[in-house]
Amino acid sequence: MPFSLIDSARHIVLIVHKNPDADSFGSASAFYSYLLRTHNKITLFCATSEVNPNLAFLPWFDKLTNRFPEDADCMISFDCGSYGRLGVEKELPLINVDHHASNDFFGTHNIINTSAISTTEVVYDFFVANSIKINGKMALSLYAGLMDDSKCFSASQCTAKTFATAQALIELGAEHALCTEWLFHRRSLASLRIRGALLKQMKLLADGRLAVFEVSLSLLEETGAGMLECKRVLEDALEMHSVQAAIMQIEHPRGGAKLSMRTDGTIDASKIMGSFGGGGHVHRAGTHLKQENFTEFVETIMMMIKKEFE
């Protein structure tokens, strides 16, 4: 971590990626607590105006803003697999903190560990390596990201280090039950409505190994759901015994669509989405489609997925 850049900065902006999850915001939240010890001007920025309310239990949630400060002179991004995930373009020094295998090192400085299960693990390792004291707020923030990206410690990527980190954070003040309640046991009415509608229209292809979902703007309006509530259904589909991959096409209000993919590791989601300008991990990846008529485009992706199964 380039301490000289941080120490000399007058106004640091911590960037949470668009439509943030607990890993991105948890990393930024923990770093916000750390920087408060030495800096007076820090901004928590997210380009998304309506952030997932299930993150409201984390420290500094009320500090998030979608207005980028004009006097900023340093940026630090968290869990942004690509530059486009920042949601802002500024000619400022940028420290890129991440764990995505598809990250192309877009920062002025890059702190990336692709073997880490979450970006909060990367931040935790940074704190430990530099003998930075982790208080209760920081521990809670880091634990939330670790729990979210590990699917409540059920993901195949979990290692002994994952559980050792979890134990250390709990001893430092993280609350396991609180994180579990907010991240996994709270669903909005819109979330339940979209879940029912999508599971009803789900298509199973490739002998039941591939689940396909299509989300129209009219369905989003009818249920009141957003992108995060939709993508949660992908995880539900993977719980089916035969399903090894699930893909979702979400129509965008400004044209085109968002494609999100989840796999059990049998095929590489980042490889497939990377072929179309996207990225992510083996188990989770996505991309944006700019085409107005993308039916043929999606069919091409389906053929690629089916080929991977052969």
C-alpha cells in the first residue's frame, strides 16, 4: 500500500462499486474507520443512488453518497473487478484493492490478491501486515464481506485461512449472528415476489445442467425488485441437484442488458463473461450488453456454456 500517497492526500474518496455487496462496502467501511485516525476529509462514494438496505447494519452506511467531491485528490477502490465498476471517471491517483482474477490492474497502485476469497480478506491482511489495530467496527465490516463472499462459509473456496480469519475477526468484535441475520435471513417483499416469478419462468437446458432466467423491465416494475434481488435467485437455482450453471439476462432501462452468471465451479464463469468484455470469478461473473436486440447474442453465450459441459 503506497502510504506516501495516502499520507499526502488532503481528501480521500473510498469507492464502493456500483450496486455494492457486503464485500465492497465492508472493505471501504473498515478502511474508513482506519483513515479517520489520521484524516479529516474522507468520502464514501457509490455511484448507485439506492444501495441495498440489507447493508444498513454496517458502520458508516449513512455516510455513503453518490456525489463525488470536487476537491478530492486521491481515490481508493474496493472490490472493483474493472474500471467501469467504479461508476466514475476522474484523473486522480487511484489505489485499486481487489481479489478478482479478471482485474486488469487499472489503478495507479494495485493491491490485488486473487487467492483471497474476498476483498475484505485482502484488507484484513493489509492491516495485520502493517500492525494496524482493528477495532470492533472494522472487524464487523471485514467479517461481513468475508461471510458474504464465502456464502456464509459454505463456498468451495473456503480454506483453513478463511476460518482462521473469521475467528480472529470475531475475537476482535465482529458479530456473527448480526451478519447472518442481515445478509442471509432478511428478504424484502419485492425479493420474494421476484423469486417466485423467476423460478416459475426458469428454463432448464443442457439436460438440466444450465438454468436460464430473463428479467424484463415490466417484471421489475411489477414486483418492485432491483438487480440485487434478481441475482439472488441465481444462487437458489444452483441449489438444484442437476444445475451446474445459471445465467440471468436483466433488461436495462437505458437499453441493452446486464448478464450475470453463477456456477458450481464445473465451468469458468469469468472465462465466458470475459469473452464479451466482462469479468469476475470462476463461480461468479457478469457483463453488460449494449445491443438493443440481444436474443442472438445470448444464444451464442448459451452455445459456449453447453460446449463447456461437453
